[in-house]
Amino acid sequence: METTIRPPQHRTVRHFAMEGPKDLPRDAAVAFLRECGHEIRDNEDAIIRIMIAAGRDLPLKDITAECYR
């Protein structure tokens, strides 16, 4: 009998932050962050926090460096 023991795969969780409108679709947020130079891979877990303003939509702005130092 043969068995293979594989170490558990470590999933990478990366955090991003941005300002934008409240109804921004996930794909649009990912595309914007990629345009800003972030490497977001499909096989990683990514948490994207979108800061919104009450009563008005904010323009798109990458604030990842300010929030996650």
C-alpha cells in the first residue's frame, strides 16, 4: 500500500481598500485595483473593503497603502 502525505496548502489572504460608489460590482473593483498596480490572482482569497459616503458616491480611489501599512 502506498500513501502520499501532502502538507496543507496555505491560502493567501490579501487585503485591499478603496473608495468608490456603494453599488460597485466586485469585478469592477478588482479591475480598478489591478489598473492601480495590485496583483490580484484568481486562486487567492482577496478582501476588498470599499469605503462609501452617505448620500453621495465617491470617485474611485485606491487607499490600500493608507489602510494597511
